[in-house]
Amino acid sequence: MAIPSNTGYLDNFTGRILPFDTGTTWTTYSTWADYTSWTSTFTDPMVYVLDPIDLGRTGYFNLTIETEAEGEVSYKIYTSSTGAFTGEETETVIANTATNVTAFQGRYVIVAVLVAGTGTVPSIGSVVVKPNTTTYSISRSGIDSSTLGGSVSARELDFSRNASRVWAVDIKADSTAYNQDVYVTDYEAATTLIPTVVSTSTTGITFKLVGLDNVARDATISYEVVLLTGMNMVNGNLVVR
């Protein structure tokens, strides 16, 4: 996809980003009293594209974006590992009411600010963008996996709050004796269960404990999960919490 073009400009008189007028002429107003703004027709929403940011290396990251604007604010985030932005980039659309925004990946990032008019001409006073990789961890022990949600082949661990990405997972199963499910008359006993992550999301993970016979079983577990802090839109700002 292509990086969008700016449809706004810095007005030196007001110090704000205003939309380019797309059709006002001297005949638009019948009297001088009607002339309150030269911008009467404009592309809605107004788009203002910030300069690329180089994070120094490719990886997963969050953004905080603080925007002072007149109108309804949303964003389009473009990330790239090369910085070329010639079609290789990934676009993420963040609506005004977005929640549980997933982490971005890349080395270079471009933020496009979109401001829709809400009865007045949209404008931007300031935009501050800060990349970050703030994490938090959750750890528990002595958990009987059979008491968790899901099924024995996909047990559920819910996070205490939303995350933008699972950074690391460490699940350990206590030694649990079981008879292997094999095609012999004398069953061979075993105690090894191998934790396997089935899926991850911004709200939790699913896992299973696999025996040496490749059969999922329940057991007592301990775990630690390291997570990138979640991102949400609040009053036109992208925030982490």
C-alpha cells in the first residue's frame, strides 16, 4: 500500500495544521460578512503524515501518540524493516475507539494522523509520538490445569489485563505419574509432560501438556508470562496501560 499524501498544511498565522481548501473561490461568499474562513470545502478526514522514525533495530514495539486536535482523531501506522516504504510496509488502522491494539513490528515507522470534521474545520495543534517496549509479567504456581478453562488439549491462561503481545512464556509442569497410551498390553509408566503453547492473543494464551506418548494431560503447573503493555485509544490519543 502507498503512504497517504498530506491533505493539511501548517498555517503560519494560527500555528495549526489546517486542511487544504479544495474548492472555495471569491464567488463562494455573497458578502464580506459571510467570509469567516477561506477553507469551506476540504478532504474529510484531513490527513497529516509525520516524518519516519528509525528505532535502530527491527523488533516489536508499542507507540504512545498524544494529539491535540479539533475533530475526531484516528491513525494509520506504517512499519517497515527496510525504511523504503515502497510497498513492503505493513499498515495498521487504529480507529478512534480502538481497544486491544496489537504491537507493531519493524525498524522504521510512519504515523499518519487523520482528523475528521465534527461540525467545524478539522485542525491539529500538536502531535507527540513515543515508541516504547514497556513490559509486565504475570507469575503463578500450584495451579491445577484441570481447573482452567478450555479443554485438556487447549487450556486457557487469561491475563489480568490486556497486552499488545506475548513477549515470553515459561510453563513448568510438576512431575505427574501416568501410563503411556501405547499399543502394548503392559503400559509403560512415565512422569514427563511437555508444555506446548497452542495460541496467543492480546487477552491470554492456550497451552497443552503433552506426554511422551503425544497425549495431552492435566497436571499441576507454574508459569511466568512476560507481556508488552496493552494499547488503547483514549480521547484521540493512543495510550499504553
